[in-house]
Amino acid sequence: MAEYVSRILLEVDGQAIEDFKEVTEEAFEKYKKVELMNRTGHAEKTSRYGIKVTYVIPKDSTEFDWISLKNGRLTIDRQNGKRITFLNVHFIGKGEIRYSPDNEATYEVTLSAEERKEE
């Protein structure tokens, strides 16, 4: 049976945050259609990458200050030799806190990045 594992790490000013349950990469567009007189053309858009992470509130340490997040680096290590890195990550918004029966409190954080690299 195959094993599926990934590791999520956010680095901000030398501080590493690993308290994540899941991460979602939002869809992005590279080009947009431009209507011309006799045909449809395409114009390149400035790439903006959206990421949503489910943050687990730690029991034994202080909660990360999301509002101060500027120019962070988010790395998703698929642990199969492939890594996805988002650069210049900024905080956009924070969702509602959810409490689960297995004593876990989580909320969704929306982030934006200027660059995405696959290694």
C-alpha cells in the first residue's frame, strides 16, 4: 500500500511554523482573453498565487501572529523529492475557529504569494 505524506513549513524572519493540518492551492490564471476586432487575443496577467492553510492552534506555545506576516516563505515538501515553494507570502485573512471532538481547535488562513517554484 502506498504511503502519502507531505510536510508544510512556513518560515518568517527565521521562525519556523509547522502547526498546519492541510493546505490548499487556489487556482490561478496566466493569461486572459482579450476581444479584438476579428479574433480573440491573449494578454499575460501578473501571477498571483492564493493559498489557504488550516492552522492548528498550539496547546503548549503561543499562537502565531498572522497579521504581522509579510514576505514569508511557505514550503510544501511532498517527501518524494518534490518541493513547492511560495515566496513573498502575505497574510490576507483569517476564518472562523472550529473546535473538534478530538480536542483540536483550527481555523483557515488565507495567504497570497508573488512567486511559486517547483523543485
